[in-house]
Amino acid sequence: DARVTQTPRHKVTEMGQEVTMRCQPILGHNTVFWYRQTMMQGLELLAYFRNRAPLDDSGMPKDRFSAEMPDATLATLKIQPSEPRDSAVYFCASGLGMTGRDEQYFGPGTRLTVT
Amino acid sequence: AQSVTQLGSHVSVSEGALVLLRCNYSSSVPPYLFWYVQYPNQGLQLLLKYTTGATLVKGINGFEAEFKKSETSFHLTKPSAHMSDAAEYFCAVSGINQGGKLIFGQGTELSVKP
């Protein structure tokens, strides 16, 4: 049963610390998305990659967030330095193609709390 | 530009009653429309989608949705609610030449009373 995996599932950190979240997309999927979910803002697209190349990161605060795909099996989202307003659930999703018709498969999320 | 509006952030129904979750969209290109469900502490899971063809789409767990172009709507229904349907439901829109991005609505939390 292929699924997207994310680590860690929960992270509590202090303001100013670096946070790295990892995602393993479904094998063979060429597109990876990062979302942030909060009560106030709902689901926001932060960035996405196709064939490991960043296509759009306009949803990310550029000064503190960075996203990369070191290889086809790993996507990372880094926050440095972290702030309390970054507290949220961060989801990774993967999929095929770029026609817009295709389903995105979501991981279980990383719940980040910044104190 | 594309956007999605879900009417009602919370909907409560009795077990066995009709479920109706409303979704309206705007899109400058022919839309592809999706409904996802999120159970507590889990990621989103696809319920159903409309791309082309038949406007009445059937999904998992007995849900269906109808694409109505004239009303720019894609409402989600289920004839008889079950306790296990309690979850948050998200409507989303995409389209050709949108790079595969989904634009999500704010979500509707469905409660099912015994």
C-alpha cells in the first residue's frame, strides 16, 4: 500500500530554533507539494516541485522558509529561525503529471508547535 | 484566477439523514473539481473528482457530487449519514495550465448525531 510518509509526526521547539521536516513521496510520483494548515488560514500551498525542480514557492515566507528535494525520494521543508506563528500542521502531498486532473496523495502531516 | 467557497464551516446532521455540503467555485478555465475528506489527525484523502464527461460523480463511502456549470457549483451529497462520516471536508479546484495546483476551500466540519 503506497503512501506518503512524513517525519517527524510531532515537533515542539523553542522560538529561534531550526526545524526540518521530511517527506518521502510515493515512488514514481514526480510532483511534490508542501501545505500548511491552520485554523485561521486553512490549507495554504507553500511550494511545489516537479521532477525535483521548484516550480512555485510564492506561498513561502522567503526569509525563513526553504524547501528542497535532494533526491526523488526525499523532500525537505526547513524553517530557520522558527517563530510561534509558524505553529501549524505541515502536509506533504505527491502526485503525477501537471494537467490538473490528477489526485494528490497526502501524508499524515507534521504538527509543529513553536513556543 | 480560481477560488472556492464552501458555505457553512460547520454542518450537523442526524445519523441516517441526508448530507449536503455546498461548494461554489470561480475559474477562468474549465475547472477540475475535487472533494477531499480529512479525519482527525490524518492527511486529506480523495473522495471524488470531476474532470470531464458525466456531471454526476460517484465517490467512495457512498458520496456523490454534481457539477453544475450554470450555477458554478459542485455540492457533495450522501443520502444517509453514518457516524463514521464525521470529519472535515474540503472542496478544491484546479484546471489545465494551472501546473497541477489545487485551490482549496476553507473546509466544512461535518458532525453526525446519533
